[in-house]
Amino acid sequence: MILTTAMHDYPWTMPFLLIALGVAFAAIFGRVQRMVFGETSGQRLPHPPALIPVFVHLGLVLTLGLYIPPYLANWFKQAAALIG
């Protein structure tokens, strides 16, 4: 929304905005690269991580992605009507 509004109202600011976004993305990417691919100083967990909650949540999200019960759909419609 920021980009489209700036493009519509102030088209001359677009090059500056895009350069600033590129610099911000590059800075974040540089930090994330080291976090993901860097060496770790931490020790391993003494037990394996709990995977049951992860798969229960995944199943719930998949189920709601394929079928939303009518009462839940009505609740979402009422919430959207309240927002506007």
C-alpha cells in the first residue's frame, strides 16, 4: 500500500523508496544468512523436540483450509462486517 500510494501521489519519490527498501532487505538478509548458515555455540537438546503439537496444528490448518464449518464462516463474516 505504501508503494502504490507513493506511486500515485508522489511518483518522483519512487526511486528513493525502492533504493531504501533494497538496502533494508539487504541488511536483513545479511543478518539472516549468518543466523541460518553460521556456526552454533549452543548444545543439543537432551531430548528430541515434541512433534505431536506441530502435526496437530498442521492437521487443523489443513482441515480448515479445505472445509470451514458454517458457524465459523458466519463468525468470520460478522467480524468482517464489524471491521467495515
